[in-house]
Amino acid sequence: MSEDIYFRQPRADMLPLLPQRYTKVLEIGCGEGLFSAGLDKTAERWGIEPDAEAAARAQSRLDRVLVCDYFAAKAQLPTGHFDLIICNDVIEHMPDHDAFLHDIQTYLAPAGVLIASIPNIRYFPVLWELLVFRDFRYRDSGVLDRTHLRFFTAHSLKRSLQDAGFCIEQFRMLNPLKMRLTFKRILLLAVTLVTFGAYRDLWFRQFGVRVRSGSPCA
């Protein structure tokens, strides 16, 4: 996947995680703004995008785009303002994801939610490379994208969110593995059946979450 495609992802798989109502939206790492552009047009829609070329395209689609990274944008973000913050493939790029998850709540309205997609390090092709070939290599995209600084399983992601004080409203597995009926597929099916679905996460490349400040859940 080229960098250009990254910026142009509409991410229809994230739409089921949207709350029913929202009026003020912030998308961190908005790329060309295609995801937020498809949201409710009556909502106030902000984006943060450090790539100048992608940000220029996003500016024609969103109400306001800050051309910088999250840390540089913070001084321009109103606190307690957004009832929907979007982080599609963003958290894994943070130098300190725990600090980020605490900090981002500064900009959430009291009843606001954060939705996010995050790669799954237990994705079967990644584990196959580790267990069978005893190796892995970084790539230009995907779970082992060379720009990823953090890696998550379902358990570690849930723990990080809860430790940051978030209530998890929805947790979904996204982008299932497409594979022909080969030895690897038969093996994966067998593992899934033998574990009564406990290893079902091996099939999915990403997780999608919707969380709200406040723990435990009301």
C-alpha cells in the first residue's frame, strides 16, 4: 500500500462505530479528509494532518485543518470541545500511547467518544512469520509498518484504554484474513475450533473501538 493510498482511505469499516449523534468532530491523522467528509455535514469537522499535500486536499472537505502533528496542534485545540474524536491508525504511531490516551481526553466534551482503529500484532500472517521462520521484517504498510512505534493485542489494547480511564462501549475485529483453502487456512481453522473461538482474533488485521471517558461503564 503506497503512502498516497493511506491518505485516501475512506474507512467504511469504521462507520458502525460512530455514535448516533455528534456535533463537533476532530480527526487526528485525517489524510485527505475522506472519512470525516462522509460524516454528518451539519457537524463542525476539524482535522489534523502533518502531510502538507494531503492536508491541502482535506481543507476543501473539512471546516478546519491543522497542518502539523498532534503535539504541535494541541495549542490550537479547544479543551472539552469535541464530542467525537477519530484516530484511524494513529495510536500505534505515538511515542507514548498511554500518555496520549490520557491527554486526548482533555479535548473531549463530557459525553464525547473516541473511535479508533489499531493493528493486531496477533494477526496470523505475522505470527506465522515469527513462529515458522523465526523472523520478521518491517514493511511499508500493514501491521509491521516501519513507522509503527507500538504494537497491540486485543488484551493489551483493552488494558491500555481502561488504564487511561476509558469505558469501552464497542470493541470490533476488522479486516478479516482472505486466504485460499491451503494448509495454513486449515491450520488456522483448526486452532480456532480447538480453542472454541478464543483465538478468533488471529483472523483479523485490525481492531476497532469506541470508548468514552469514565470507568467503570455506567
